[in-house]
Amino acid sequence: MRTGIANTPLHGGHCPPWLFEKMKQLGAVMIEVIAMEYGPTEVLRRLSDPIWFQAFGSVLGFDWHSSGLTTVLCGALKEGLRERQGDLGLFVTGGKGKASRKTPDEIFQAGEKHGLSNDLVILQRTSRMVAKVDSAAVQDGYQLYHHFFVFDRDGNWTVVQQGMNEENRYARRYHWLSESVKSYVEDPHQGICGKPTKDVLNLVSRSNEATRLASVELCREERPENILKVLNSINKRNSTASSREPQQLSLFDEENIPGEIQEIMDNPSNWSAAVSSITMPRPHPIPSPRYLNKILHQLYERPLVNYEHLLETPGVGPSTLRALAMVAEVTHGTQPSFADPVRYAFAHGGKDKIPFPVSRRDLEHSLGVLRTAVEKAKLGHQEKLEALRKLAQYGET
């Protein structure tokens, strides 16, 4: 289950060393309290909630509206929990830039160090697939640069990853949770928050099921030169703005359209005027014919099982998926939808003095209370944690 998206503006400046140190300490002890009270899986659930995550970073004193909250908070948690992972049963991997690419290795290292019985290969594939979906299948203009993967001893996991849009200078944060996952490519969004954008090609939307099936069918049944021929015709027509004449381009006779696709298209609401007008918005990045031809031959010679198989094929990125969607629209009438999946906390202040300057005294006090509660709970004394629980319940009334 993918639980949501959050948009935040890029922010200048940096996190002061003293604040990062406090974020490490307070963040780690807060996670420890949650794990002790509700179990490690509850920690994963909360990290996967974009609203809770934003509030958590704000409680620790970071800018409530800055994109840096994601990278700094995740970095603080990774360092703060480094020596407690085995005891808590929570394992933190990944990060920003180069650290994100080390995630599969760090998953394996955690398994070796702590003697985990998890299928580490599955977790490594999960990390790669989640990143591939948000970087290639959801084409919203945000380039991923941060990937944070946390899992427990039972193989449950959460991902917090972030992308940057160079044009609007905003960052978008994507949250994933393993619970109830049935498919990486079938409507994985649970709840979305952020600023909507036009012309987002979301190929994992349920409304794009026919496009996914047709894309796989094209790779299975059609020779690359046939696909390129149709794609060239589409590009020529798009480049002639005055041309409004309907074009009947098809690789399939009506009776030869694959059954799975025909079943979806039997519903009139699924049909489009795709054969007479292409709705792909511009600009639409399509790879060079030479590169696309190479990828199409690889796909043709390596029979695909499904769209997940297509998505995780090395070399298949946003441009290849978009090209296949364009050809599928013309040859099968499967018009893809372009709807952005997008549909937010003060306690100790913020480092940029919004809404007020961070209070070191208040941070120290909160850290001291939680540390004492955790240490007493380890000795069997639950009074302080019980008092905090009652205080939280009182605050809800």
C-alpha cells in the first residue's frame, strides 16, 4: 500500500550541528517509545503517514515547510537508531544521493549482522521496485534523489523517498507501506497530499490497466520495427499542428485484439478517440530511435510475464514506458489518463524561527522525560509511559 505524497518547497541554509544532534537523540527515543508501546510495525505505519512524518520532523525542531525536513529527519533517525536496531527489531537503510544507491547492500548487511530470517532478496527487489515506480511509472516531473527503506524482523517495510522538480523548485515526498500490497502496478496510492500538477502520466493508476496490458502485449507480439513505425507516425502527426485528419493506424485487426484488453475496452467508457487524435501532452520525452530500438529488441527476445516484469527490466525508464503507452493508444484505443495522484505542526519551534525559534530548554526537557520513561519501562516500571499515554488521551478529548 502506498500511503501518500507530500510536496514541500526547496529551502536554503543547513541544519545547525547542535540541532541535528538533538534531533538524533530525541527522534531515536521517540521511536523507541513507540516500538516498546505498540511494536515495531506501528513505527513503520507512522513513518508511512506523510502528515505524521511532517509533524514528527516539526516536533524535533526542523522547518515545518522545508524539503530538507525529509533528508535531515531520515538522516537523524538512521544515525540515532544505528546502535539500537537489533534491540528494537527495526532496520534503517538508504538515504540521500549516493546513500540511496547503497540500500540493497545495507539490507543484506543488516540481515547478516543481526541474523535475520527475512528473505533479503525480496526486500532488495522491493526497494528497487518502489524507486522504479515513482521514477518511471509515475511521470510527474520529480526526479528522485532520496530513498529511505526501513523494515522489521517480520519483513514488513516502509519507504520514504523524495524527488525534486527543477522547474518549480519544489520537492515531492512519496510514502509506501508494505501492508496489503497486492501489486506494485495496480493503484498503489492510499492517501495523497500535495499540490496538484497537470498532465501527470500515472501508469500505475487503475484507470490505466488497459494501457499496461497493451504495453506488455506490444513487447510480446510485435517486432520492434513495427512499433517504431507507428511511433514515427505519431511524432510526425504531432509535429504538424494544422493536421486534423483522422488516421487509422493499427497493428491489430479488431478480431485480433488480445482478450484481456478487449474485455476492458468492451466498456464504452474505456474507449477513446485515440485513433483520430493523440492526447499525449507535450513535451513528452521519447528516447532516440537507436536506443528505443535496442530496448524493444531486448524486450521482444525476453518474453514478459506482466507489467511489473516490464517495469523492472534494466534500461526501461520513463521514456520507454511513455513511448509504449503512445503506441498502445493508437493501436489498441487504450487512451491513458493524465491525473496527478496528489489529493500538514508545532512543538519546539523551527530552525528558521518559524513559527518561533527553537527552544533548546524545551527540547532538553522533552528528551529527558522520554529517556527516563524508557529506562524505567525497561526495568518493569510503566508508570511514566502510562502517564504519557493518559496525557495523549486527555489531549484528544
